[in-house]
Amino acid sequence: MRLKFQEWYKERKFSDLTEDLFDEAVVCYKVSAYRSAFLMSYLGFQNIIRERILNDDRKEDVFTEDTINILNSNERWEFKITTIIQSNNKKEKEKKAIFEDNYINKNIKNINPFKLSKDVEQEYNYWHLIRNNSAHAKGGVITYSTIECFWDFIENNLSNFIINGGKDGLITRVKECYKYKNEKNANDIEDIEVIVDDLVSIGEEKEIYEFLKEVSTILKIQYYNKYNIVNKFWDKIIKFDNKIVKRCLLKLLKEDIDLLLKFIQIYRIIFKELECDYRFMVDLREKEIGKFLKYADSYEERKSIWTLINLILKENNLVEEEQESFIQKIARNSKMPPILDNIDILRNTCYFEELREHLFSYKCDPYKSGGKKHVDNNSEIIEFYLLESGLDTDVVEKVNKMYEWCKGWNYNEYDNRYYYDREGRFSKMIDKLLEDEEFKSKYEEILKKINT
């Protein structure tokens, strides 16, 4: 039967040497050889730190060539690891000795390569003392609880023992996973869920927030997903049973609306958490939604925005004035039609009335400044309105006036010149609609009434 510690280190896919050391530690633990179990565990832990330094692209910026050579050798490397770790949080008088030891570059301002907190360093020093007592037979009792406590220390703090430690260490692991993990091989690359499990080891809320913010730019939520790593990461974050992580995620989504729009399409459950913040919801309705509607230029972007609109209308319990103001913002900024799921709920609001006012106002006139640009830019949503809301005298009159002008060569008094190519998206859209016999019949019938 596997121990909890075994499950933990097997998931993390450490090097063969590290895994062999931990395997031997577990064997010793099971036969009550606790002193040997501790030493093997400690050596495995030290080896992880050594390999992380040697595999880090920044090592030459931090450590001297002598240090790197020692870590690459089979002698003195463990002592050098301890020296590096114990350089953290030194007083000014002690820093000189660190530099004289010739292990760290003198041009480095911060000689704390792992950025360990005092508490973590004190814990490390305690376990280093236990290691010395065990290795040199200096007495002291090593029991099963000693081993289990040390294993807990490794599990809870390992993420800090990397250059720049904590947040930066986890980000390095995320980059490694995203770059190399795939479905067929790379069995030595960590699973993204395992990296998320170590998130709580960062400790400080600010660091956790910065981690999520930076990773969100690395793992941009795409409408496709590289080896499903992106979805796996955010799935794990959403389900993570930690109040600080949840709070940091909500803060990030409130500050990055572009991320929120992509996020909400996949993880609609997060909306219930967001709507508790009244101020955020007001700003979202009054400012952000309109801005994104105006510039959305793909079906997937439109789908994300309309998914959020749908959630707001269905679940945000808007009073009448709030809903009218929100609908007005939507109608005035919509260049792309809503998705199918939204149409029924929009019929129960003033959306179509507001949309009509916006689309067929004075701008829908070829002799007004920007009229042609207005109908071309809004041709898709005009088509949606004509099909969904039906035709009436006022709308057909304005549409036909613009359509005939686009098809003709009339003099434009406003611009004081002839147009040589008036056709555009609007006229092509009307041409297409008129190919439908039912639409054409209704259109011509109303046109006759106008002209009689």
C-alpha cells in the first residue's frame, strides 16, 4: 500500500535519482529504520533543489561559475545547497562572508536567491540540524513522526525552493508544462493539476493574485485548447477549496474583462460569485459590456459577450430602470446580432424598440453625414432586425431609400461629389434578403403602399 508521501512525489515526476532516494526512504520507513529514512528523504529533498538550480535559465545571473561547477559535481554539492539556503535573511555584517564564499555574483542586489521567509528558513535549519545529528550519530531520537513531519515540510514548502521562489517557481513550472506537455509522451513533465495543488504554498494573497494574473497571460483562454492544459488549469482553480485563491480569481476577473468574457462562456458558475459585488455589476452593465459589443469582430467573441448579457438579464434581478438602461447600452453598441439563446429573453424587454431607434434613426439616410458608413457597419444587425422584428412602413421606406441610393449614381449634395462605387455590405445584404420570395413579397407589398 502506498503512503501519502509516495502518492505525492510520484505525481510530481521528479528525476530518477530523486525518486530512487525517496523510494529508499519509504522502504526504510516501513521497516522502522527511521534514521536512514530521514537521511534518504533529506538527500532527495536537497537533490531536487540542486536540479532546479542547474535547470534554471537564470542560474548564471545569480550564481558564480564555481558554485555551478560544485553543484554539477558529486562532492560538496549538498553543503553548497545549505550555504545557499542559509544566505537568506542575513544581516549586513554577514553578507560579506556570503560574497567571500564566492558562491553568488557580486552584482546581484538581492543575495536571497529563493526569497524564503524567515519561518521557512528556520524550519529548514531545524531539519538540517536533525540531518547532522542523524549523520554523525550525535544522539537524538528519530521516530516515525519525525519522518512524517519532515515529509509534510517538503510537501508544503518545496515550491519556495527555486530561484526567486514561491510565485516565480510555480510560474516556471506552468511554463514548462504548457511548453512540453502533450498527449503522447513527455511523461517526465508535471501535470498542470499538480502544480495548482502547490499554489497554497505561496502563502501571501498578493503573491497568489500575481501568480494567477501572470499565468492568465501565459495560458490565454483560447476557444481551442492546447492539449487541454488551459482548461485543466482553470478547472482546478475553480474547484480549489481555498478562500484566498477564490478571492484572487474574482479580483483578477473583475480587473480583466477580456479574460472574464472568455471565462464566463466556459465557467458560468463564477457569475454567482461576481454578482455579489454590486459596484462591479453596475460598471459592467453601464461601461464594459457596451465597449466590448462595439468592437467584437468574431462569432466566438460575440457568443461570450451575449452569454454574459443573458446571465445578467436572467439572474441579476434588475429593477425596471436598471434593465432599461442596460438594454439601451446593448442596443446602441450592438454591431453583431445576439446568439439564439438570447432572443427570447430580449423579446421581453425594450431591446427591439431601442434597436429600431438606433438603426433607423436619421443616420439611416444616404444624404446625411456617415449614413452609408452607418448601414455598412451595422448591416448584420440590420438584417437580424428585419428578419426577427418584421417589416413596417417606416423601416421599409428608410431601408429602400438607402438601398436605391446604393444602387444608383445620384449626386450627393452633402459630400458635393459623385460616388463611383456605392455598393457595400448593406446593399449586398438587401440583395441576399430579396432572393427570399417570402421576404421580397412582404417588402414589395409595403413599398407599394408607400408609393400610392
